[in-house]
Amino acid sequence: MKILIAEYAVATGLPGTYAVEGRAMLSILARSFERLGHAVVYPTAGPAIAAGRAIHLGGCDEDFEALLASSGADAGLVIAPDELLPGFLEILENSTINLGTSPATARLCADKLACTHRLEEAGVPVVEVVDPKDRGPFVLKPQFGCGSERMELVDELPEYLGDRIATKYREGEALSVSLIAAGDRVLPLTINKQLVSIEAGFEYQGGIVPYHTDREEEILRATKMAALALGLRGYAGIDLVVGDLPRVVDVNPRPTTSIVGIEKVMREELADLILRARFASLPERVTVEGSCEFRKDKLELVSIR
């Protein structure tokens, strides 16, 4: 098959760590699909990667959308900021098979308030949205946005939240679960340790993949409940804080930076699992050997064990 991998940061020439993370994810996925014998095409506003065939764009959203609508691919995968992803997926689905989650699910996950309420209704432990009468500390974060962007720890709520929501601050380990979902099947790949600096505004700095914990069973139970409640499909990452309970903080309905580590430790091909989630059936489990640690700024592998 001809597979389109459309990574927004690479396609539009975003700077800094956006570009570093984007190129890393694009390269890993492109190589994986090529190892299975598929032809890969991808948009870029800058240098090409060492896999697939580059389609050079001018770096604007209009060019990106035009490519999604007319790539001629048999199937496609989009990686983009949460608030932009639903619209891009709608365009993709009008032209080819979407290997990721549905636009409706992506839209729900992008709205942190609506997503939290949906998970609560399904009985999934979450970090709760606060009541004005609650006592701090609190975490302020954008209602729409990616991961740890513009997050802030405060003792008192501001009078005006603007485009942000306030949640309770829950102490615990910052972990994530990478998974592949297909209908009523949820296949966990790894539990990951998130290296986060609270002092730097909850900045995500890297990860340890996999992360072994004696709370694995309850963590995987919570993430499976979350995936089913939201109707996730394809690759996704679920962020949690694990303290009194494994509480869901954020849901990323797309490939995440953790695949940098997963590629090194998982025997199965990521591309095969993504395709099986759409066209076939998922295996019962994956085989993970060893562990690795990486840093986001350069995505250098710090250690492999």
C-alpha cells in the first residue's frame, strides 16, 4: 500500500523541539511501514528524512490541508496538535482510509474539560476539575492544547481563568501508557515514566520506556476503561498521575514521543499493529525486551538496558 504519514511540525516547518519530536516520530513510523514493504510519502517544509518519499510544501496550513485531500495514498496517518487534529482527520477521511482515531474522538480529546467529564461518567479515575470552594494547590492548563503546554501550579485560583481550566493538584508519579485500540480491544504496549519538571511549568523533558511498577494491573485497567469510554482507534497515549489512584490527566489520540523508546524495546513493528487495528485483529500482547531513556530536546538515547 501507499501510506501517507502527515506530521504537522515537519510539514509546516515549526521550530525547536516541535521539529525535533516531529522528525523523530515521522522517521520511526516511515521506517516501520517500509520494513513491511509499503511505500511511504510524507510532507515536509524542510529537509527530507532517510525514509519514504518527501513531498515538499510551502509551510502553511493550506498546503498541508491540500495534501491531505489529494495525496493519492491508500491510507494515511496524521500527527498534529490536539486542537487542529480533528479538522485534518475530516479532510483525510474524505480522500483515503484514516489509520488513526475518528475526528469525533479527536475533537473530544482536544477539549480537556469535555474529555474529563466523559471519563468521569464512565467511572475512570481522573484528576478532577475543581470547584471554586476547593482549597489549593491547583493546576491551571489550557482547555484546548497539547500535553503540558502552559500548565501552571498555583495556590489560589485567579478571578478569571480565560481559556484555561483548573484541576486539583494530585501528588504521584507522572506516567503514561502507550496503546493500540481497535473497537473493544485495547492492546497496551508499554507503561512509560515521564520526566517532567514542575519548576519549569510541568515541562515534559523525556521518558523511560518501559517503566516497571507493581501497580501495573490497576494502571492498565484505568487506561483500558479510558480508551473504551472515548472510542479511541489506532495508536494513542494516555497520561496519568499515579498516587492514591492511577488518575488520567490527558489523552493523546495519536502517536506520541514515547515511540522513540518503544521502537528500541518492542519486538513487533509499530506499523503492523497500526494496520491491524484498522484492517485485521490485534495480538493478545507484545514482546518488550530491555528498557531505554531518552531526552526530548535532542531525543538522544541516554541509556539502553
